[in-house]
Amino acid sequence: MNLEVIQQEYQNKILQLKLELKKLQNQHVFLAIARLISVFLVLYFIYFLLNKANKFWIGALVSAFIFVLLKNLQQKVSQKKDLIVQKISINTNEINAIQHHQNPMDNGEVFLDKAHPYALDLDIFGEQSLFHLINRCGTYIGQQKLASSLTQALPPSEINLHQDAVKELSPMLDFRQDVLAITKGIENERKAYEFLKNWANSPQQKVYQWQIYLPFVFSFSLVLLIIFSLVNDNVWWGRLAFLNFMINLFYFVFWIKKITAEIGKSDKISNILQSYALVIDSVISQDFKSNYLKQIQSNLGNQSGAAQKIKQLAKLFEGLESIQNVVAAILFNGSVLHHIRKYNLLIQWKNNNLSNLVEGLNWIGELEKLNSFSNFYYNHPHYNFPTINNQNQILWEGLGHPLMRGKGVANSINFNPFSLVILTGSNMSGKSTFLRAVGVNSVLAYAGAPVFAKSANVCVLPILASMRLTDSINENTSYFFAEIKKLKSIVDVAQNQSALILLDEILRGTNSVDKQQGTIAFIKKIKMFNAKVIIATHDLEVCDLAKKYPVDIQNYCFESQVIDNELFFDYQLRPGICANKNASFLLQKHGVI
């Protein structure tokens, strides 16, 4: 399936969704008119009731019931409309992604740690980054899971499980877009997630029996006093009922601080929790075949009851949100101590079911991560899944850089029997791009995702890179010293375990002789470790190391040519040492010298 076919599928989805949206809009208008009629009917029957026509009270109740029913139906239609609008936006964004237009998804810059062994060097986070290209997570926990998978390799035993899950999810376009539409439509989702995480980590409180029963006693006594006042002409019953109402309010005042401290300044938490529950329901309804998806389904399903528990929590927060409304707080608590009863239930839920919330959110994030990789595979059907070996072997065939959107040239490399590649080439010939292609595809392979390669057979190694360094005025660190620190951290790791090391023109902050000698000494040092290394350099003398260590070191290069006074690059990796130079030619051509 080529990109034109995929783009047409997204376009067909948009047309289909627009038809569904039109139907829902018509339903919404019909229900709005029906609700208005039911309001007039309620007023009509109340008018006759006020004129002593007692038989019309049934009509008034039925009309009020119909109004409530229509309101609930209209709310459901409105929610469906919102999901359809989100899906139209999702499919439009996918078309834009295929056409290399602006990407509205989060770019993950918040997850960038400049001290990470390769995140900065390989463009993992930020605008037009790998995260930006792949991310289809609507929740913050999903983005966290995706960021973690791009910065920390899975255990080799789990990579195949993730690959199978990604393969199964990839053609499930409707399911994946349902999940994204639900989560993407959550307002202030990250704020809500942070609140729920902090709430889950807050100390548990004990609920005593008197806390549970006393609100019911006060509420029941008020109901009795109101009944007595209605059937008895003695005014004292009414006064006692009012006194009971004030006692309830006085009792409620003592609980306001505890209740507000528990729920914080949460806004529409109930709606967000309901959205989480919808995702879980959607997962449970699927007939998954791969083991990892079955595991996620089991953890979210009936075995733990996460969806039902989260729905319960949503209703509890919904019942407490009205405490911000002064009038509602006075009426609800003066009469039935509503917020105190809901608070007691919330504390009981927290004490008994907290693991359901934490587990549920984590598995939702895990599913969103897999959805992101599956969407990535769906949009790149020519990508393939690598074979993972435990023989310390790395073989890439037809390797390209995912961020170049198919514009690059594919190359192959096989670390057998050698372990270190010295890569030479003139400026702009493709050395840095090749290094990043190896690194980025290794990141994808270690996350259980498809890679931009015809085939791949790789072992799982820590990735260590020194390609993009910056100085720091705040830390009083020069560019050169920052690089020395980076190289030291690479040696510290590589001397204790196998690693994949990617280096681009090291020691640029010193003179040419010192740079050359330092590079040769560093290569001799790193050669002693059990590492797979690619080091790009302009110092051709460094390539002589391949003669001295022919079993361990191989020279590869990228060449350029001048044809009809124009500079051409074929970006093809070939054995040997670069023979051509282009700096003087470019300076002359552009009139610099």
C-alpha cells in the first residue's frame, strides 16, 4: 500500500465522518425542539395545577420526565458530535503529515534532557523530531510512555511482544482513532492527570462509622420535621425543621476545609475520568490476538474492574464539584448534607481502589504509546520490523533516516567481523545523516517499532552519541570541555558493557594536530572495549588505523563529484577513504575567495 492509497483512505474517512456529523446535527436540532416543547408542556400543566385542577399533576410530572430524558439524549448526541469533529481533525492531520505540512501534535520538548546519552544528538524531542513525527497520544501519561520508550531500550525479551502488538493495531484504524479522539478532546488533561497523581499520592484518611451515619441521621430528622409541618398546623414543626436545616449547615462548615483540601481546585475532573473510562471500555470490547494487547486488556478489564471503578470515582467527583457554588452548597448541605456524604464515599473509594486508578492510567498510556507506533507503521508501510539477536551482531540493509521523509538515500552496513567504522567524506556528503540514521533506527528497533530499512538484524545495546554539543555560560562550560565530559561519560559506560557509539568529528575545539592525535588516541582506547563504533572525521590520517588493526577497523566514506562546475552528491556509503574535497570549490563558486 503506497502513500497515495493511504492518503485516499484518510480522505474517505473524512467524507464518511462528515455524513455522520450531518445526521447528528439534525438529531441535535430535533431534540432541542422536542425539549422546548416539553418545557411548554410542563408550564401548561403547572398553570392548570395552580388553578386547582389537581388531575394535571401527572401530566406535569410526565412532561418533566420527558424533558430530563431528552436532555440526556441531547447530551449523548453532543458527545458523539464532539468525537466526530475530533476524528475529522485527526484524519485531516494525517493527510497533512503525509504531505509534510505542519504537525499539530505535541513535539515532546518538555521531555528533552540535554544530559541524556543520545536524545539531543539524535533529534528525539522538539520541533520536527522523532517524537513529533510519531506522537499520537492524547494523554500526558501516554506521552510520558512514548518518551520513555524513545530514551530507554526495552528488554530484548519484550521487543517481540511490542512488535506483535504494533502489527495488530496498525490496521485497526477506527479503534486507534476512537482512542485518540476521546483523549484528545479532554480539556486541560495534563493538569487533571497531575491532580489525580498528586491526589493518589496524598495520605489516606480513616472514615469512622459515626462520620457515615450522622449525616443520614440529620437528613432523616429534617425530612420527618418537614412532613410533620405539612400535615400539622403547629408552627413549631416548621421552626424545628428550619433549626435542623441550620444545624446541618453548621455541621457542614466544619467539613468544608477537609473537603476542599481533598478535591483541591479540580475542574471537571469527573468528565475527564469518564473519558478515561470510555477508553477502557473501548479496549475491553476488542478481540485482541497478540499477547501484550491481551495483557493490557486483562489489566483494564473485568479482572481488575478498572473501568467501573474509575466511573465510580467520576461520579463522586461530579457530586463534589458543586461545592464551589455557594447557593448549591447551602441548599444541598442544609437539606441532606450532600457533600459530606460524597466526601465519605470518596475517602472510602480512595482507601480501597487507589491501585485501580494508578494502574488504569498507566495502561491507558501504554496503549496510546502502541497506538502511536502503529499509526507510524500504518503511514509508512514500506518500513519493516528488525530481528533481534543476542550474538552482538548489527546488520542494516537499505537503511534510511525517518525524519527525511523518504528523501534520503538508503545505505547498508554490517558490523561483521569488524567493530569500528571510520567514516570520511567531504562537507554535506551525508556522514552526519548516516550516523543519525543508524542511531534513530536503533532507537525505534529497541522500542519494538518498525524501522526505515529493507531488513535489519540487531542486538540491543546502549546508544552513546556525541554529535551535537553546546557550551554553557551558566555552567561556565566551554564547547571543548563539554565534549570532553561527554566523551568521558561514553568511556565510563563502554568499558563496563557493550554499547553502540556514534561520534561525529570529535575534538573540534582544538587545533588540527592536537585534534588528530587526540582522535587517534581515543579510537585506540575505545577499540579495546566490546563496542560497535562509527566515528566520522575529516582527518584522513586517522584512517591509517584500519591498516594497523584490519580485523577491528574498517574505512567507509561518502564521495562528491564536480560535474560541469556543479557539485553533486550520491550519498552512497562505500568502502574506503574519501578522495574528494569540496571546501575550496564552494568558496570559489560563491565568490568568497
